[in-house]
Amino acid sequence: MRILHTMLRVGNLQTSVEFYTKVMGMKLLRTSENHEYKYTLAFVGYGDEKDEAVLELTYNWGTTAYELGTAYGHIAIESDDIHGTCDAIRAAGGQVTREPGPVKGGSTVIAFVEDPDGYKIELIAKKDAGKGLGE
């Protein structure tokens, strides 16, 4: 068993696809529309769905915003060069909401980015990925 995808409801599919492809460097893998139930799906990721988990961006026609709630946390993405990644995100028009640095109470280097719908994306330095707080 493996995780296939994480679904995020988005208010503007084009804006979200542009953010995840142009700002975050993912590829648009596929799209589909359901005319009967009035929604469009776009799958984005860093690799093929048969090998890697991806994001499913769901646009429910006519809905432009969602309340994110307090239970949702963030998506985590490994970064080879967390400082360079943040610079590239800013240069592409993205918003870095926490600059790279150690997590509170640990040594794992992280940063945070926010997508157009307000979803948080945690960047984790590759050397620290999978190590919790930095054991």
C-alpha cells in the first residue's frame, strides 16, 4: 500500500495549477471534468503517479473560496537546497511565510510557503527529511 494523492479544494483552478507548476516546479499530470456533478480535477506532482504521491486539485464549479479549518496542517516537500528553493519561489511570485531555519526545539531546517488558497506548504531540507526534529 502507498499514499496515492492528497486532495485540495481550490477556488481558481488555473491560478492553483500555475502556482504548483510555475512556483513550486511540479508538472501538470492530467485533468478531467465531470459535467454532471460540476467539478474539474487537475493532478500535479514531481513525478508520475505510478511512482510518487501527487496532489489532486479539485475545483467545484462556482465555488471560489473555502474555510480551511483548524484541523488541516500542511503539505511537506523535500528540498535539495531550501534557501535556493525559497529564492526561486519568491522570484516566481510565491509567498514564503517562514524563512528557512531550524524547527523550534530541534535542528531540522524548514521553511513555509503559502499557496493562493491559503494552504501551507512546509519545505524540509533534504538532509533532514525523515528525521523528525533532527535527531
